[in-house]
Amino acid sequence: MYKRFFVLMPFIFQFSIGQNILIKDNVFSPYAWATYYAVKKTMPITIDGDLSEWHSIQGVTMDQEVFFFAGQGMSAAKWKGVNDLSGNFKLLWDSEYIYIAAEVIDDQVIEPHGSLVSGPESGSWDDDGIEIMFDNDGCGMSKYYIGDDLHHEFHFVYSKEKPFVFDNFWRPEPGAPQPMFKLPNGGEEPLAYPDEVMEKNDVTSRFSDPPYNGKYVFKKTDSGYNFELKMSLPGAKMVAINEGGHKIGFDICFNDNDSGEGALKQQLHCSGMNGIFWRNCQFFGTLILINQ
């Protein structure tokens, strides 16, 4: 499918996704659409799920097949169009926090099921919600673990009553076999690297404490839900790129499970990388802080 996609931050770029335009010399995703230029916050932001304060901030809309993760049995094959799953996101920053607003279009928003399972057969990755990846210091770490304050895979799980947030899921264990995902056709794909095992790391109760200093809110809408977040990025220089700042690794995913059970139906993510992007910061997109 040939479409045109427009990124408007802070300048207007126009290109064809069909041409797969690349950015050279980038440690993160090479696709041009995976670089976000975040302007510095100049107005108050209240973390309440009302995104009207963000109306003047340009964002990225994910509503095309190129954004669908192709792996673990997922693709755009079951996608029924923008009302099934799509959305947009925006970022702002100041010297203390990164701010994120997302509007997710999802015609069937389901309460958590995987997040409530104690074992590894399901988890927050199977629930409706948002995943956010950060490489705070921009080093392109190839693997990272529970307790790493600089590199993250966050899962923010939608719930009307009790949303969850999970941080990194893996810890080293020498001698452990490579974790694999069983595909519907009987094949397997790697979930992580050899010598590491998964451990669910629910940080909901301490997300407001250091090192995160975070606050997040989901708000149900007629077409899906809004998500709003502010949090610290330890190790990141929270200054504009032209004032001594640096590239920050960043990716964001919208997860969709319409059945309320079983594996995730589909996932959109901005970096466009279909390897194990949840384990390797080099598969993230790029976040660049600017003043205008």
C-alpha cells in the first residue's frame, strides 16, 4: 500500500513511506519517521488525561501498516482499519521531566488479564495499553536488565480502576537457555538472549518515587483512551541538542487485545524495527530535544 505520511516537528518533512528513506549515522532506527523533535514545554501541563493543553503541539500519527510489529504471530493482517487500532503521540520536555500525551483509537478497550497472571505464560504485554522505551543516555545499549535506571521498557496497562506500570522484565542468569516464543504455526522466535530469564517487575506502587518521579493517567474516550505521562529520565541531559544535549533512544507502542484473553492481537510501534526491539536499544527510535 502506497501512502504519504507527514511529520510536523518542528519543521515539515514530506516523504513516501514506500521509499523507506533512511537516516545515516544513527545508532537507533534508521527510518526517518522514527526521529521525534520534542519542543521545550512553555505552558503548564496537568497530568489528568485531558489532552486539550496539547492542541498546539505537533505529533506523530500511527495509522499505517508500516507501524505494525511483524513478529510473534502478529502483523497487520487482522487489522480492520483506523477504528480498530491507531493513534497519535506527542512529547514535551523541561529540565526535570519528559512529558508524553497519546490518543489511542481502539474500538474494544479491554480490562487487564495478562497483568494479573503470576506465571510467564501471559503478562502485561498481552493487555491493552502503551509500551514506552527509553535509552536515557543514548548509548545504544544492546541489552539491559531489571534495576537499570538508564534503559527501560515500560508497560503502562490500561484499566479504568487499577492501571499498572511494569519496568524492565529480564535479569541475567548464566546458563539459562535462550527464551523463545512459540508461534501459532509451531515455530519459535527469540524473546530475549541466552543467559537471561524473565521476571515481572511491577513498579506501579513506586512509580511516583525516584528514579522515575512519575505520574501517569489513562482516560477512557468514546473512540478508545487518552494517556498522559510525566517522568524523570536519569542520565539524560535535559537540554536542547544545540546546547550540549544528546540523542535519546525512544520508542512507543500501542497494544491491542480485543478478546480479553490470550495473546496480543496486534501492536503498533514507531521505530519500525521488527527484531527484539524490547531488548536492544539500537532498535529504538530517536528523541531529540529542541527549544523551538
